[in-house]
Amino acid sequence: MSLSIKTPLLESTPLSWINGTKVWLKVEAMQPSGSFKIRGIGHACEHHVSRGAKRFISSSGGNAGLAVAYAGRRLDVPVVVIVPETTSERARHLLGQEGAEVIVHGKSWFEANELALSLKTSDDAYLHPFDDPLLWYGHASMIDEVVTDGLCPDAVIVSVGGGGLLAGVAEGMQRNGLNDVPIYAAETEGMASLNASIKAGRLVQLPKLSGVATSLGAPQVCQRAFELARERPVVPMQVTDREAVEACLAYLDDHRTLVEPACGASLALLYGRKLSLSKLDNVLVIVCGGSTATVESLTRYIA
Ligand SMILES: *Cc1c(COP(=O)(O)O)cnc(C)c1O
């Protein structure tokens, strides 16, 4: 039994028309917990339980925290999530609904995370939101499913926050013989930590983060994500917040599912025809999902 599900792989008629190629959606928005994160975090949580963990600790008020909370409920393991004061009422509510204990502490994620680490005893497992090989291994299963469904993509599009999704997708592609297939890595301009590191030729930390795509808000990508950009074809791309939000609303109309601007960053590459794909046969976009957006918050942003 796995905590994540096998998600649909759908051909998108509208996005295929716009881009002059077949565009395939891997609909991770359908995962329990609302995003791909349950793949890796579910795998990590099962691993920790098998090693005797009695409690899970997270400091994410976003989709990573939600995935930990869901995994804890399913595995019957108590979950504590420490979030900063800036965390929205909605996020706290969603975490509480999954049965997690939510502790509000500090002005920034850094302070919340410090408390999370200080609370951890030898009976606890701390779940990092992106920098953990157990997560990448779990995320990689989405590519196994795509290949099992008979699709061999000639380009893959993913959103990048801390780079855990990128690392997992690359791992899945590697183990399925797709190492030469380019990955287009989408970030919003205010959260472009991978773009910045690739440009600098070394891992750099953004002095500040900005914008609506809060699930992409890691000041620095993990080492593995940066290495991948040197080892295999990874093409860094940027979109504006407005493009990401408009892509979410277009996706909602076209495909009847609400996703976050973090996911809209990937979709915006396709809605905005920012890649020349017409010579390719099959393009795969990871519809990574996300639970923190509402129709109201998206429409308010572009009003
Ligand atoms: C976490 C998340 C991302 C970014 O994933 P990383 O592993 O941090 O790069 C993108 N979209 C959504 C919806 C997420 O929850």
C-alpha cells in the first residue's frame, strides 16, 4: 500500500493545439493532500515508521506540511507542524483538518524551522520539504507511471522551488533511460533561485523572495538540483506572477481543476507558447497541483 496514488496521464487538447504538438498532463493535483509532495513525503514517512519513528515534525505551512499531516493520519502517527506567523488562516485550517498539531512560532520560516529542529527527539522524524534523497526517490515514481502508461516524452516541464521535484523527476527519467530528454525548469521571477544559481555557475542564495508562487519560495535550491543542471539537459525558464496566475485560471477553465501559481509557472510556458515545441512529438508537463490557492485569491490577484 502506498500513500500516494497513480495519477491520470491525459492528453490536453487545448494545450496541444496552442503548441502544435501533443501535450500530456501528469495530473499530480489529483493526489491526496493536493500535490505531488505526498509521493516523496509518503515514501519518507513510511521509511521512518519502519525505523521506529513515533512522531513526524515539519515546519512547512504549505503542501509539504499537508503531505506530512496526511501521511501521519494514514499511518496513525502524530504530526506537529511549526509554522511562522505569516502562514495563512487557510493553511492552518487545512493542517488542522488533517489532524496535525499546529504551533505558530516566529516571524519567518527560519524561526519556525529552528523551533522544529529543537523539538526533535530521537523518537521523531523531521521531514524536509525538498532536500532529501528519500523524497526524490518517491517523486520519481511519477515518471515510472508515465513510462508504464506507454508515453516516451521528448521534453518534460516541471516547476522548481527548492528543487526536490526536479531531482525526483530527473531520477525517474534516469532510471527509465530518458537522461537525454530535456527538462524545462519553470520558476516565477521573484522565486528564481535555480535560474540565479545556473547563471552564477554556483549555488547562490537569493537576497529576497517575492510574489504569489509561495510554494516556490526557497531562497536557495538544493545542491542536487544544481548538480543536475550540469549533468543533464535542464533549461531554466522564468515567467511573471501574472502569467502564472493567468495560466492557473486558463487551466481551470480548460481542465476543470484548480492549481496553485507554483504549478501555473509550468503551465504558463505552454499557455504563453514560450518554448518551441512543434518539432517534438510528445511533451509532458507535471501538473504539480497545490492546495493553498482559491479561485477568489487568484482572481483578486489579477483584478
Ligand atoms: C513544493 C511545490 C513545488 C516545488 O517543489 P520543490 O521540490 O520545492 O522544487 C511546486 N509546486 C507545488 C504545488 C508544490 O507544492
